[in-house]
Amino acid sequence: MSITNKGDNLDRYLLGRQLMVLILVFLINFCGDPIKDATLWGLPQWFTDIFFYIGFAMILFTCMVGQLNTQVNASLYMIDYVNNYVALLTFWVAMGIECSGILHICYVVKAIVIAIAARAFKSNEEARSCCGSIFFWFRVLFSFSLLTFSFVVTFAALIEGKTEMWEGVPNFAAIFIFFVMLIIVGLLEGMQIAFFAVAKLHESERGVNSNKFAKLTCDVLYNKRDGLNLPGFMIGRQLCVVSCYFFIAHFTTQKVEEGDSNVLNLPDAVQAFLNTGLCGALLTTVFGSVSWQLVADAFPFAFLSTPLTYIMLRICLLLEATGICNGAWVLASIHKNLAGFQDDDIHIGTAEERAAQRRKDGAGRDNDLFALTGADGLKSV
């Protein structure tokens, strides 16, 4: 935690983590892609098509096993959840991805959004040195070049029909659906940021009376079901986002049939790399995730004021109401018992106890930090 809270490291981790999540989803899609004309247990063809060829089974598995159940435990048992070497390894991998410069174009997007919003740029670190600035802008140029290459080869593969797109879908339809999926993912990513930003404000400060859809959205989120619609949205949103990720993976993962030429006649080694779908992961991270999050952070009320936001909110709540992802709660309980997670209050005391000891609730740097101790439990450092 001492490393995470140092300077702007948390922002760096979040940026690297976003691409890491997309890479894992694309690789899961790559590994779980069924063999052509495969059958399973004599199940009907329509059932096989929906759950295996379209990927609904993989979507549910990834959503409940890989995301929702861990988010439940991480939100309830924060200290125990990060008190292990897996969390430390994940942190350093994400930091390594950010340091590589692959996503440095996002810092330019951030600067543009801040300038449009007429906000001051905030940093917890000192200004870069001359060498630091040269290294930074070199990585920005590298990121821009990589992003441009990814866009060109992905778009060319879609036009040539050399992707994992399902049979029968025209090439022009695949291109259209790809951009629609990017917009939906971006909208959902931005909604998450905007909803939590507005949730911190008093109802009188939300300034939603001037817009019909903003008023409807806030009323559903914060005034219905005793405020449970916000976490309900997060569950439905996760299912929507994961579904879009898998669909985009199908659209952008390249596949060259035997005897066909490579995309843009690129060398075989380059084509082998493109077949992993990692270029699509980069495009989705920048255009379908980080950019929208930055815009939503700068203009949260603008996100609330669109009819698309209200429509997507209702769709996410409908998905959550079906109970299709309720298995995540069972998995979370099993994981919690196996790992022996305990409430944060056991380690750092309740809010009242911390206040009595002049510790500010939520100010992690004022509390004792904990070392990784393996099987020996927590110990202060």
C-alpha cells in the first residue's frame, strides 16, 4: 500500500490494469473458442450455438468467477484481499504495462479533456526533468504509433473478412457492430464514473432539475429500493461490459484461412501476433474505456443528461433483476471461507474506535500498513 499511495502510482496502476483486464478477456476468448462443427453431450444445435459459438457460457463464467465474486469480497474485506503476493504481483504487472508506454496516448487524451473542462492539472509528483520529459513523450509517440497500427490492421481485417466474426455476418455489418459495441462499452464505463461522482453530492447539489433524463436517472439510482439500484446497476453493468468485450474479441481477433493471404500482406510472424487479438484489446482500452472514463470524470452531469444513459441504466437493472449472476454471491462466500477473509474493522478498528484514536476514517496513510506475511497472518510495519 505504501507503494500504491506514493505519487501518482495509483493512477498508473489503474491505467495498466485496464489493459491487463482486456488482454485476459481476449485470451480467454481465444482459448475458449469452440472447434468448428463441435457438439457436446448431444445438446440441441440452438443451445450449442447460443452457449458455445456465441459465447454466452464463457461470458457468464468469466463474469461470475473472474470478476463479480472477487469484487464482492474486495469491497467487504479490503485489507485481507490485498494482503497476499498475488495482489502484489498483479500490481507490478499493471505498473509494468503502464511503464512500457503502450497506453501513454491516454495521458494526451486526459490533458485535452482537462483543457476543455477548464480544470487545473493535478499531480502528486514534482514536475518532470528534461530527461523525464523526453522519455515521456517518446512513449507517447510509441503509443500513438502502436494505436494507429492496431486501428489500421483491425479495420483492414474487418473489411477483408479475416476475423473470428460468426459466419453469415456481412463485413460491413461487422464494422458497424464493432463501433456500436465500443460506444456501449464506453458509455457503461463513463456511467460508472459519473454515478459515483454524483452520489457524493447532496440532492440539492446535483442540479438535475433542468434536465428530464438527469432527473429520471438520479431518481432511479438514489431514491428507489433504498439506494440498492446503484449496486444493482454495477452487477448488470458488469454483465453488459463483459458481453461486449467478448463480442469485440470476436470482431477483432484475426483469422486467416489456409491458402489466403495475410492481412495487408504482412509477414507471417506479424500475422501470428495479430491472431491473438491483442490489437483489439488496445483499441478497446483506449477508445472504449479510458477515454470515456476521463470525459465522464470531467463532465459527470453531461453523462446523466443523455437518454442513452437512462436506457442503459434500465437495461443493466433488468439484467440484475433476472438473477442470472446471483451465483457470484455463492462463489464469493466459498472464496471468503477458504481464504479466511475478515472484516477490516478487526484489523484497524471501527470508525468510532479510529476516531477516538484521532485516526481519520478513510485516510489509509494515517493507519498502520500491513506487510505480506504468508501463513503467519498480518503484522504491522
